[in-house]
Amino acid sequence: METCSLSFFSSLKPPLSTGGCSSTNNFKPKRGLVEVSACSYQKFLHFALDETKSRTHLLHSPLQENFNSMMALDGKTKLEMVSFQAPKIRLLRSLSIEESEGIILDFAVFPEQEFDLPIFCANFFSTPTTNIIVLDLNPLYDVIDQRDYKEKYYRSLMPLGLKYAKLLPWGGKLTSESLRFFSPIVIWTKFTSSKYNHGVLYSAFMDYYKAWLDLMEQVTAERHALQISCNREAQHRYLTWRAEKILHESIGRDLCKLTVAHDMVGVVGKTRDPGYRILKKLIGESLSK
């Protein structure tokens, strides 16, 4: 199996605070953070929510009542969570974490099981100097083995993927296991912090999310019980891939179920992933290993 140079974590379900951060122009990032604060990532989340509301009717998920804000073990790192649902959306959820050493954003949208739509996924990890990014419409089915699925959802999106492949460098080798869950248009990249790079990332996020919403509007519900069951199993495989990486060992099975997925793909060879220091503060050193 190939070594994995991908490191990103995330999940639960973050809340977007609706006030106090409506304009990034008024935000003053903490010392050392280069315009990638939770507030600047809130711009991504506000766009996603506004765009979704323009296409469908969003309702707060019951999960929102249980998880909207949590304080980490260090007493300083705050986890902001939000979760919604809609007629074709089983769960739209996000988690943002900000502390002195870096910022994490996890945003994902899961379709209802009657639809074989890809899962929208944005996993961002940013420090004052480095950014590790995964942005994708994760396929529900293997696009290598099931070419009809690839044609159905990705053929028209290939120009979009090629556009950003030219603007954002490829992040390096991925494990063969991870490749099964990524699409032909995945953006897996690492870049230094700059206004230009973050501008390109925001543009990519908007384009990819609008593309996913277009697919959502066009897709029709599956009526055959067998296919719905297959969709359910495919989502389960995806969530298991995410959750089994560390969630059960870190925050417990019950929280894992409530938060749907919590992923952290890490470790380059024997080197700890860049988020290890943050993880240690969030859940304790023994559980973060």
C-alpha cells in the first residue's frame, strides 16, 4: 500500500454564528494566523448555507440541539458546529476549530439514501504557513469499477477539475484505500498561506458546491428497495472509512454515531500528521496517539 501524505481531520457538526462575524473586513485574526481564521472560513460556510437555501428548504437537524459548541480539554480551543437537513439532504454538517496553532474546517453534505448522489466534502487544515486541503464530490460507488456512475456524475465536471488542477498543486501520494473514496475531480493539495491561494480555494469551494447543488436538483429518487439499500450501504462504507480512522478511539462510539462521521487521515510514513498537536489538546495525549 502506498504511503499516505494526506492529513486532514474533522467532523461532528459545527454551528455558524450568525452575528459578530458577518464581514471579514472587521475581523482581526489572532497573532500569527494569516487570514485563515474561523471567521474567514465562516465565509465558506455562509456561502454554502445561503446557496443551499436558495435551492431547497433547510431545517435544523436534531443534532444541532445536542452539539453546537464544545470546549476542548485545554480550555482554550473551541469547536463550533452546525447541522441541517433538507428534502434531498439527510445531513449538512460542519465543524470548525480554531486555536493558536491552526484552524480546521470540516464541511460535508450527505444525500438522502434514495439518491446515489456523491457526498460533498471539504476538509481544510491551516496553519500560519501551511494549508492541507481536500475538496471533493466523494463518489458513492467506485468510479474505476462502475464507469456508468463516473459518466453520470463526473463527465460534465471534468473541465472544472482540470481548471483547479492547474491552479492548485497536487498534494502527493494517497493510500490505495483512500483513492477508492475520491472522485476524478478531487482537489487534494498543500500550499503556503497567501491571499491569492486562499482566493483560489474559495473560488474552488464555491464552484464545487454549486456543481453539487446542480446535481442535487437534477437527480430523481430511486424507487427500488434494492438500490436504496445499496446506497445506504455505500454511505455506510464511506462513513466507516472516515470514522474508523480515529473517532471511536478518541471521543467514543455514542458521539461518533451522533456526529455521523469524524475523520482524520494522518501520518506520513512515521511522521505524525500536522494536526497532532491540536488533536492532543482536544482529546488528550494518550488518545491522540
